[in-house]
Amino acid sequence: MKTKENNNYLYSFYKSGYFLPFIIFTILSISNNYLFFHKTFIDYNWHYFYALWGGVCHDLFFFSLLILALALTSKLLPKTKNIALLVLFVFLTLPIFDYFYFKATLERFNWVVLQFVNYHSARGYIGNMGFVKYYIILAFIAFIVLYWLSCKREKFAEPYSIKFLSAICIFFFFASWFSSNISFSVESNFFGHIKVIEGKNNVLKNLYFGSVYGFLPKKTFSKKNIKFKDYTNNEKIFLENNGFLPSFNKNIKEAVFDKVIVVALESFALEYIHSVNSDIPLDASPYFDYLIKNYPHNNNFYTSDFPSLQGFNVILSSKIPFDEKSKKKQEYNLASIFETKYPGSTWFLRGSSRVYGNEDIAVKTIFGFSNLIGYEDLSLKFKEPLGFVWGYKDEYLYREAFDILSEIKNKNYFMVIKLLNQHQPIFSEIQNASGLPESVRNHPNNIVKAIYDADKLLKEFIESCEKANIIDDKTLVIITADHYPPLGYGHTELIKSDYHFQLGRLPLIFYTKQKEIFKNLKEDELCCQLDIAPTLCELLNFEIPKEYMGQSLLSESFKPRSIGILNNGKVFYSSPDLVFSDSLTSPATDTVVIRKWINNLSAKQ
């Protein structure tokens, strides 16, 4: 006979040892999603609150589903109680670690755990936590141990009501689904709807998915089975006229430069420069302002991909999207081409570990650089500075670059200096502020301190190279960035933009003694990262590979436009005559030729 006690679903749920973790998980989920919400948005409306609600419902749906699975398992296999508890508590810790990592770096924890698994990434994560958070984690672990022991002593009156748990799962599933339809603009109805996720709505989508979703295995997008579709003559004309397919008409018939230095700032927006954005103090970027005033540059140079590895792929290979699974060498990559002409002459310098995110494979195997300098190499020469968990600060990287350039200055070379100081969390947040100009030191936004630091170090590096005769008539220095900054750390206060925030404008400055070569460069025409490699090919008198999607900025036939991909899922195009955004996986545009072009981006030829 069933007792009254056993008929009480909530009491049975509590007695089973799962009710308390459910409450804890709910609190953690709300806290974590609110942190994302609070850190990302300044102005709120009801769309944001529905997305916040949806994120919490998403988390609770997954947690309820887990509990239901454990309930069924423990009912069928009573001896699996300890395993069930272990699975439960592992799942329970996910939003906790996500919370601390997200608070420290404004990025999801799964980027480190699932994509960048190595000692240096873990060290970077732990180093950003702070002592107080260590104590909180230790206290939580102690709670888990005590709770586990109490559960082991407790005899379950009944596993709990399967009906009750099923009802919870169904409720949170429909709650999250309803929130999805409310939060985003809908282009069609019911289950076949398409969410518009451009600009800030893309952040809303991440908020809506909640904390736990990032830990679940997801199918990687691949179009390897999609066949290349040939264009008709009329389609080719349309694509060429709009800059989709470049026409390679070189104006320069002989090499202008034989030495190239690419200084790639980390997460650095063009709007971080005072002469572009008056909200940046004058004292924060005097050298950048000087360079823009006196050297060839472009004011409408856009990111084409995100994050760093994808950004460098575009810069070096003039192609999107980047196939991270590929281990084949890109013969058309600028570094590979340079190597065929001058073996052993290419350098890639970075302050973080060579193996961070498996980027050593990309840099040496795919991109074809013969020399890779990273944390491991710098540690043999410099004592690691305190207070910066990502690796070596830019001052050490500049010093290493200067030493190498001093040795090879009479040879041909291609060097990329991948800077790090502006990586979130910005190290200037914990840097001693003494010696800074008052307008920078007292500015409430720490990005401004990082801008000042980048400006000062770049000036010191360029001037040191000039004094050492490293920069001669045959040397070109390109100053740009790997990608646009993600939201957070005051970015939205300095740059008030709603549209495609991760595909924004970057600096592009050509430091050279031969300024007249850039007389065809139009400062305000739309261009993007795809155009760097073909421009360099023209200046180095290399044949421009047919694989390139970009155009030489010096070509008289240049078509102003920007092309980019966001989150490997959406392609953006902008020109004076045409603007569109569409899904990379299933383009829905009414224009057949554009749909065919999107299909061919990832298709095998």
C-alpha cells in the first residue's frame, strides 16, 4: 500500500536528494545569465528580459532532463545511486565555472575547456579568478562532499515521481521555446521560423541559450559535401562589378618592397583612436593620430572574420571561411608564397603559448611560417612579468621582434607580430597607473589605458627600428588588428553601435618611406581584411593567387565593398549599392547568383 508520504511528489523529490541541487542550480543559472545580461547591455527593453528568461529556462530544461534520466536509471538500477550523484554534481558545477570564467574574460568557459585544452589556457583561466573566488569554490566543494555523505546515509522513500519530473521538463522546454519566438524577430511562422540575429540580436541569442548549452556537444558546420556551382557569364559580370569576385589587374610591374612587418594589435577598433572618436582622450592615442595624419591609411577597413585565428587566416590567405579541421598547407597563403621565394624568411611572433588553441598547427602547417616564436621561446630569454596571465606582454614581444629584425635586416623577410595586451581581461586593469596622463589615468574605462599602452609601445618600436636602420626604403610596416573587439569592459560605452559589432572597423596604416606608391589608395572607400594579401602581392610583385577573394587596394579596378563572416554561420556584405546578410549554411536570399556565391564559399571546387 502506498503511503501518503510517498504520494507527495515534492516530498518524494526532496527525499530523493535532488530537490536542493535543483534550487542551487536555479540560483546559479539566474546569476550567470544575469551577469551576461548586465555586462553586455546598457539599454534594456523587454526583448532582453525575455532572452534572459529564456536562458534560465534553457538551463532548467537541461537540468530537469538530467534529473529525469537519473530518476529512471536509479529506479531501474538502484545500485547506481553513487554514479547518479556524481553525474549530478558534475553538471551542477558547469554554471559555476562558467560564471567565474565569464566574469573574468567575458567569454564562455567552453571556449577554453572544449576548444583550447592545454596547460596555458587553464593557467590563464585560473589566474583570472582571484583569491576570493578560490574560497567560494572550495566552500562549494566542501558542500558537495557533506551533501554527498548525507545522501549516502539517507534511504530513498521512493525514487520520485516520474510524472512530476516529466511535467517539469515539458514546462521548461515550452517556456524556452516561447521565449525564443518572443525575443527575436520572426520571418516565418511556427517551427519553420527564421530568427534575425544580426548585431545585438546575436548577443541576445547567446543570452537565450543560457549557461549550460555551450558545454553540450554540437555538430560542427561543414559543407564538404556541397558541390561548387559554376557561374554563367552574366553572373560573373554581376559578381565582378560588385566585388564578390575580384579581377586581378596589377598596376605595379616590379617589386616595391622586399621586407614586410605586420603589427597586428589585439581586439583593436579604429574607433579607439582619438582622431576617429572624440570620446577617446587626446592623450590616449597621439602616435596613432600622427600616423593617420601623415601616412597612407584607410578609414573604412572592416573585419572579415572573428576571432584571432580566423582573422589571421583572412589577412594571410584572403579567403573565408576558415576550415579549422584542415591540416593541409595553404599554398596560396602569403607566408607560403614568401617561403617559396625566400626559404626560412617568415616569422610569426606571439606572447602566448605556441600551442594555445592548437594555433601552432595553423601557423606552421597551414599558413606555412618557417619560424614561430611564442611563450616557450620568450621564457628562455625574459623573466615572465607578473600580473598578466595570457603570456608575455607586448613590450617583450617588441623587444624580441627588434632583436630578430636587427639580425635579418639585410635579408628579405615577412614578419607578423601578434600583440596581446588588449586581450580581455585587459592587463591595464591591474597595471600600476602611475605615470599615465591625467585624462587616461582618471578615465573610468580601462580600455583607454590599454589604448595608451598600445600607442606608447608602437611608437617606441617604430622609432627604435628607425634608429637601427631596420626600416629602409624597401621595408613596409602595416599596422592593423586581428579582429574587432567583442563587447564588454566598457566597449559599448566608447563605441555606441548596434550593428555587426564584431565586424566593425579596424585600423589600417601603411608606414613607409615610399608614400607615393599609395597614391591610388582612397582613404574612405569600403574595404576589408580580404584585401591585405592581394595588396601585398602587388607590392612584392608576386602573382596574385586565383583563390584570393580580395582585391589590391592599389588597383584602378578596385570595387569598394566589405565582406565578412560572423560566428562561422552568417555572411555579411556591404557596398554603396548593395547591403545584405544571410545564413552561410542555408542562404535564403532571392538573388540566385548571390545564393550560389554563398554556397561556393565553403564548397569544394
